[in-house]
Amino acid sequence: MSPTAWVAVSLIVAIVVWAVATFNGLIQLRVRADGSWSDVSVQLKRRYDLIPNIVESVKGYAAHERGLFTQVTEARARAMHATTPKAKEAAEGELTGTLKSLFAIAENYPQLRANENFLGLQRSLTEVEEAVQSSRRYYNAVVRDYNTKLQVVPDRLIASLGGFTPKEFFQLDAAEEAKTPKVSFS
């Protein structure tokens, strides 16, 4: 085989190795993004599971606020059934707003604020909110890396040939972030 043929074969092998490595890297990022979205969903489910307990705790002290309890329950149901990051964003914003109203009502009842069960639920909600934020930040970081790799040349070529599509970020806008329920009633 001539030296030119060796160079050509080496170049072809190098291109194939690069294409396979790029394809595998994209698959790994896509799997990490899907896994981190699953982590976000788990944390949100923990949040959704706490909400009925919080509503029941407040309901015993503020029975005349039935409309608010219904709003919280309906917002929770919409948030649980949202599937895409954009749909979750909207539903989570609404849920956070109704929870804020629920906790504002609870502030008017000193006996409730002193109730051990309610205090435990507050602590749990604070922990879950922090876990949701952490999971969301990780998911968005993976999606950022994945979407960037889909757009840079020459990886873009492999991404388009492999049928890779961008993922959506999961973010709450600044107004919704400001609505995060305060759970400190001391």
C-alpha cells in the first residue's frame, strides 16, 4: 500500500472514530438530561404529596377559606399532570402562588403556627423546595450542555444525522420565583 493510501485510510479511520465518539457523547448527554428531568419529577412529586397534608392542617383552623383550598387542590392537580418543562413552569407558578396564599392565611392562626404537625410540614416543605431548586439547576445545566453540543460545529452534523433535538429548560420566571411560599411563621 502506498503512503498516500495509508494517509487516506488513517484519515477515514480518524473521521469514523470522531463521529462515533461524538454520537456517543450526545447520547450520554441526552440520557443525563432525561435522568435529571426524572429527578426533578421525583422532587415535585414529594412536594405534591405534602400539599394535601398542609391543606388539611390549615383547613381545621380556617374552615371559611374553602375557595382557597379548592384553588390549591386544583393547582396541584394541574401541576401533577403537566408533562413538559414549559407546562410544568406554568403549573408550578400557579401552584406556588396558591401555596403563598395558603400560608398567608395560616399566619392569622397562632394556634396553627404552634402546632407540631404543621411545623413539621413546614420544615418538610422547605427541604423539598430546596431539593426542587437543586434538581432544577442540575437539569438545566445538563440541558445547557446538551443543547450547546447540538449547535456547535462539527458536532451539529452528527446531531442532525442522528436525529437529536434540543431539550427545554425548566425555569420559573423571576416573578414566580419571588412568589416562593415563606414557611417561617415564628
